[in-house]
Amino acid sequence: MSRWFGGASKAQKPLIASVEEAHLRQVQDALLLLLNDDIVSAEKVLNSADSSYHLGGQGISKFISSMLGAESELLKDASKTIQEAESRAWEDIKRAQKDSTAFRSRIYPPGTEYLLCYAVSLLTGAICAVMSGSVVQAISGFTKLRKAFLILDGIMEIEVTYFEKYKPAGQSTSIKSETTPRDNNSSAKANVLDPNRASISIDSESLELSNYNLKICEITSYTDTFIHSGTRLCYGILLVVFSMIENPIFTKILYLIGFKGDRKRGMLYLWQSSRFNNFNSAIAGITILMYYSGLIGFCDILPTDDRADEDLSAYPRTKIQNLLSEMRTQYPESKFWRLEEARLLAFNRNLTDAVKILAENSKSNFKQISTISTFELALSSMFHHNYELMAKSWIQCEDQSSWSPTLYAYLTGAAYFELYREKKKKDPAIAKELKQKAITYFRKGPPLSGKQKLMSKQLPFDMYIVRKCQKWEERAKAWNIDLTEAIGVSPLEEMIYLWSGSKKQNLDELHKSLNVLSWDRTDLPEKHKSNLDETAVHAVLMACVYRNLEKYQEAREILQKNVLCHDKQIFKGHLKDDWTCASAHYEMACIAWQEKDLKDQDHKAKFLECKEWLEKVQKWGDQFILDTRLSMKMTTSMATLKRHQKIMGF
């Protein structure tokens, strides 16, 4: 343990176990108040003392605010407090080892509770550094990330060794070590926090949520529960995030420092962490729901077999609904759970009720929850084809957040543009006003791009919007027409596709999307229909809507006729929408995946067809705008196919 626990510290008052536990309880309760929308009471408690727990709690509070708000000033403030918490936790690690009056666990070495606090500070500080936009800070963040990962890995291995004593005779533990076998007499408190030790792994195919009894294993003290749930929370998040990263720079760095994600194992740890009545468990619950509603909910190719509801890395619908119900009961005033309830409703194609919840949730006392609820409201109202509410919500986003003013302005313009197209024949006077509003917002966005960066690079959607608007401007000039006449395929419908909105639409909303995509709504339909770039975008969007309407033949035909019959190189070039060809291949995979379960189809043949299309996308080679978004879908899709192939024995 000398790597983390060694070294002398200056003379201070000894740590007393009962006092430290009282501090821990106080901070955990305060953070739960924060989640329950009682910001004033939470901050009052967190600022009432200067223990490691209180300082760490302040850091976590500011970290949550900075992540939800994505504001540069919030990030800086959070980073400063987190650094102070990190230093304080490091001091208390050494004090806890030295002071005989400090907490002593049956499971963990002295000071492990502060070691976890230290790891949390490293982890949150690393994320702030990566989000800062600076490459230099991001690199230092990965150094912190590696250190946190090794600490968490070591604590996990202590638990593995400890649990070995409690497994039933003849049953192999579901968690094993990949490291070299140690002496059988080694203690659970042995020196296992070694940065050279490998990660632990799961060898059980059935990943059950309760694969050990906490009372039998004597994880009953409040501090032990804090360590156990907190370690699984942080370790689980890291494993899931590492498995999802598609950014080539991040991927290369993770490879160089030896990180490898494991989505299945990470989700198991998060579910295990969610079993308690503390802040760690609440955050685990939020993370689980965000993973399913955000990352998995964004994807199209998900398990459809009878065992799909048991797969933690896919979409276990029943478990998700039960978890949300439990959390809503525990924290009735929390807007976090209402936000997730709205997302679940949207996933179930009930945008009407989702919009109602989000409209109310945007009034939260927690500014950042209000901001993210407004953002979700803007998206959901876009999918719902409520253009007035959509425009109002994106304008509110611009007032509340500085994350992407380019995106907010562009989508406000898209809402006004659809209103203009609907009114131009019915009410020309109102249409004229709406047209001018659309032009104003479309032109407002591009000059604002680049204000927010990630790893010193422009945000992907900012780049997409700048290119799109520039294409319209050049076309308007070349054709000697207004900007609105230069726009072909609905920019709003294109955004619905890029945000995976079609899978959240009900039948009426999908049919509305078909109407919005009608060439008759454009001012110059013949000109736009003769433009390959426009027809390719149109085909991909139409195919997606047809697929969600289960009109698979129509979806396939429009892709083959307008995209797949061309060489992919023809879609590349100055200001072209180069994402359409790869997306068309992905859509073909989605069509085959959905067709495989039809009675008149050959299940295996459709599975292999889906796999073939996905492999073509995997081997695409060329970069294109917003390719990371498709890569995220590809990661989940390939994992789904691998699982299905194993189940079916193909």
C-alpha cells in the first residue's frame, strides 16, 4: 500500500471515526438535497465545515453544474475547487493510516475512504480538463484519469479478494482477477494498489444484479457502503465511457496508456452501485438512465430476442422502468428523474407527454437542470413538429447557455423556416415575417461558431452548420434568388434524422415528416430535384421515415435509386453533404435488421445482410462530417450483432 498510503504528514488533530462518519453522512445527505432540487439547503450544508468530505462535496456540486451547463466559467470554478479537494483528500489518506482513532474497516486498508475521495477528485478534474478545450490541459487530464483508474482498480481487487471468503462452496465467483495468482494466504488488505496490476474481469455469462449478499459479506457500515458503492460507480462509468469513445485522438491516447473499456462489466457495476440509499447510488441511477436514454436510445440496431430485457448493455426495458420508479419514490422533488421520465416517454414514442414534463421541468431551481430540460424540450418539440414551441425553446437555450450559439440560432431558423413554408400559400403577409426571421437566424449562427472547442477543435455541429449555410449562400448568389429559395430538403427534418428523432415519433408524427419532406414545399422543386446532393439527403431522410413506418421495400428502393447506385466518391467535394452515402449504407443495415423478425423472411439471411452493410461502413476509410455520430451507432450495432450471433449460433 506504500504507493498510496506512505509518507509522513505534519502534526494535526487526529481523525476520529465517529466525527468523520458524521461528516460523510452530512455531505451525502446534502448532495441528495441538491438532486432533490433544494439547492440553498445543500450549499449551506456543504459550506458548513472544511473536512475532506465537505470540500469534495463542494467540488462534486460544482462539477455537476459545469457538466450540465457546459459553461467555461463554471468549468474553471469547478476545477479550482476540485484541485483543493484533491490536495485535502491526499493529506487525509496519510492521516487516516497514522491515526489509531480513524475509521478501521474489516475490508479495506486504513484511509481507503479518502483514497476514493482522491480518485473522485482526479476523475472529475480530468473530465474538466478534457472539456476545457485545451489540448495541453486535456493531456494532463488523461494523466489524472490514468491515476484514478489505477486507484479504483486496486480497490476493486481488494473487494475481489475479500469476497472469495464468502462465495458458496463449489461456486466460482463471477468476478475474477486476470493477474498472476497470488499466495492463497494473502490478505484482503494486502498491497494490491499497484499501478502495474491488470484490471479485473467478469467470467460469468449471466451478469446478475445481486451476485453477492452485502450483509453476508459484512458490507454494513456506512463508510464501507460509501467505498463499495462509490468505487463501483466510478469504475463502472470509466469502463462504459472507454468502450464508447470514437474520437480518434482520445482512442489513441487511451490505447497508449493501456485503457480498455468494457460496456457489459461497466453497466453491471453501475447497477450494483444503484442498490443503496446514498448519493453514489443516486448518481449511478442517473448515469444508468442517461446511458440508456441517451447513448443506447440514440441507436437503431438493438437486441430484439426474448432475452433482450436481461441484457444490461442493451436496453433492459423492465429494469429501467423499475429503477426510474424507485428513484422517483426516493426523491419525489428531484427534476433529474422527471427529466429521465420524459426521455423514457420519448423513447416509447410518446412525445406529447414528454414535452409536457420537459416544459414543467425547465422551471427547476437548479439552473443547469433547467437548461438541459429546455434543450431536451427544444429537441422533443422539433420531433413533435411543434415549430412555435421549438423556436421559443431554442431561443431560451441561447439565453441560458453559451455552449453552442451556432446550433441554437440555426435550429431557431429551421423552426421559423418550416412555419414559413406552411404559411406562404395560406397567409403571405405572416409568411413574409417568418421568412425574414428564418433568414436572420440562419445568418446569425455561422459567425458565432468556434467559441466553444473540444481538444482545440471546433464542435462537429458548428462545422456542419457553417458548411450548410455557406452552401445555401453560394447557391442563392449563383441562382440569383433569396436564401430561403436556395434551401431544398427541410433543414429541420435533416436535424431530426441527425438527432435520431424518427425513432421517437409516433405514426402521426412520422407521416408529418413525410409531408415536410415533400418536394412541393420547396420554392424551386425541379432545380433541387436535379441536384445530387439534395436528392441524396432527401433519400436518406425518407428511407429512415419509411423504415420507422415499417415500409421496408420503399425505404430500400429510394436508397438504391438515389444513393447506392452512385460511386461514393461522387458525394465528396466542396460544401457537399458527404455524410449521406455512409448513412445510406447504415440505413440498409437497419432495414435488414428489422426485416429479420418478419414471418416471411429468412432470419439468418437478413442477419448476414445487416452484418454485410455494417462491415462496409466499418471499412469506409474516408472521414466525413459528423462521422463520430455514426461511429457511436456503429459501436452499439456491432456489439448487438456479436451478441445475436452467439445466441443464435450462426
